[in-house]
Amino acid sequence: MKKRRVVVTGLGAVTPIGNDVQTFWKGLLEGRNGVDLITHFDTTRFDTKFAAELKNFDPSIYIDKKQIRRMDRFTQFALSTSAQAIDDSRLNLEKIDLERFGVIYGSGIGGIKTFEDQNFNYFTERNPQRINPFFITMMIADIAAGHISIRYGLKGPNYSTTSACATSSHAIADAFMLIERGNADLMICGGSEAAITELSIGGFNSMRALSTWNDNYKKASRPFDKDRSGFVMGEGSGTIILEEMEHALDRGANIYAELSGIGLTADAHHMTAPDPEGYGAVRSMREAILDADLKPRDIDYVNAHGTSTPLNDVTETRAIKTALGEHAHNIHVSSIKSMTGHLLGAAGAIEAISTILTLKNDIIPPTINLENQDPDCDLNYCANKPVYTMVNAAISNTFGFGGHNASLLFKKFKV
């Protein structure tokens, strides 16, 4: 059976550097820094006092105020970016077969703020009557996908993915496979995360994963830099509408790019540390290239996972060099986490959007704060300035705790 081609026809984003796609993209090209001191809670007793929070986010633009009170922040993000993507796609839902339009939407952690609040409500008096009747439906990670489906009447495949930092890349990959094999014509996919909370920051501090560079926090997210000391937490959401190519052409859709290959692997090595040789990442990139029927020499750019942690950046560099061979030194690599922080389960979605816009505009966002490049990270990371160059094919990498690896290969669309 001939594979059906899958294209991107709608985008939505709320991020620490912009609450819509246009502002997000402009922020990336400007090298805008989304990191600042945490405002969500009192950080006096915390080792890390900074993160990449959203600025001036107003869910009431997209969601009824009564419904807002019944949703965790991560679901508010998801519905907001889905509304943006639907609008961007110029879909007429009255003319679409909604039984062939599905949703796969992920969150690495789900409604942790709701969990914290309701835990406090209960344990202050150990009184179950103090628990909010919407507690469960606000907290569970799949609820964002459910809300999106209900809002637009989408009756195709509908579920959530959870694979730590690879969550939304897996959502996009699953949506791709469903369209490719003919189970759906359209899919809303992506991820959302709102984990800048006391338990979350405290937990990542306890495992020593976060940077604690409080006296120079604007420069704390510094992928591939010798002085990197841990990742910076971010929050937000990214939504992509994938569509079968002929379906998109028939309705005259604006096509951003083609998703032509995916690679999904496991390290099977350690709960949090990557395989030292990066073999899982190597295989995920190679599988994506093979799936797209391309060669390593065809890749122009890698949107790196690039977390600014001591282990990841060296391992990913090693993996890129192994996967692409000598060609790795001819390409550009960058990490937008230097600007947005690490959005955990939403990272893959906003980084896929960045990659798609790179292909559309032939501009590669920079890696900011790269001042003292690690000698073990010896590729071209677009330090501190965007690069204007032709990009025909690009890989977006995400690697998660648990050894989950996902690589998405996008290319310029040609009929």
C-alpha cells in the first residue's frame, strides 16, 4: 500500500517568548530571552529561583471564563494554541468529515498545580469534602486532548501521550502514522506543560537537574557552553495540524512543510542519563532519515534537544556526528531552549514549530548564551545570531527521562 503524504497546515503556540506563533518566531530570531525570576510562588527556600514563565497570558481570549476555572493551566494552554492552529489552518469544520479528524495531545506531567492545590485543601483538615469536584478532570494528563475533541466535535482517534521530554514529539509522530496509514485525514497534535510549581521545581532541584545560577539567571540556559550547569524550566504549549496532502491540496490549504520521516527508539540504559554514546539518539535520527527516503547528506539543520545539561549536550553532539558522519560538520545545529527554557512535555511541539518555520523562511534561530563553547561540543551551533541559509530538510530531536527518543524529519513541501 502506497504511503499517504502528510503536511503541516496549521500552527499555534504560547511560549515564554511569545503568546502566538508570529511573536514566538520573531522572538526566536531576535534571540529573546524568556528566563526571569519565578513569580508563580515564593522561591525563598528553593535552590532555583528562576524559570521561563509565560508573560501576560490571557486564557479568556480563547476560553469561556466559567470553563477556565474548571481547567488546570496546562489545559488552558492547550485549548488556546489549538484555537490558534484551527484559525491558522482556515479549516471550515462544517465541510470536514469530523469522524476522520482526530486529536493526539500530550503532557509530561499534567495538572500538577491542581494536584498541589487539592492536596493542600484535603490535608489542612483531612476533610474529603474540601476536594474540588473537578479535581480529577483538571489533573489527568489526557484531559487536554478530550477538551480539544469536545470543543470542535472531532470524532477521530483521540488520546494523550506521556513520555517525559519526548511527549509531544511522540504525539506528532503518532498523528503522522495514523494519517499515513489512512485512519484519519486530519490530526491536531502537540503538547502542553504548566509545571513551574513548588513540587516540580523542588523535585527537579532534589535530583540536581536544574541550573541554580541565581546570580546570573538570564544566562543560565546555555546549551553546548562549557559553563552549563543544568536546564531551566519553561512552560507553554505548541499545536500542529497535520493533514493528508491531497486533502490539503483539494481545499487550497496553506502548506508550511511536509513531515516525511519519524524515528522512535529507546536507550534502555538509565532512568535519567542518556546512553553515553548516544546510540538511541543515533538510531532515532537514522530511522527518521530512512523513513523519509533521504540520505544523511540531505540534512541541512538539526533542531537539537540541547537541554544545557552536562550530559545531554555532549551526548547529542556525539550522536549527531555518528548519525550524519562527516556531513555533521557541514550542517547547522541550534537549541531554542536557550531562549524558551525546557518545556518538558511541550518541548517537542514548540521545537517542531520552530523547525517548520525554519524550513518555510530559510532562517535558523540562534543558540543564545553560547559564550565559551565546550570543546566536546564541536559542531556549528549558530551562536547568538540567526543564520540565513537555504534549509530543505531538517530534524527536530527530543529525548526524555526513561530513555525515550524521538526524531521528526520535516522538509520543504513539493507536490
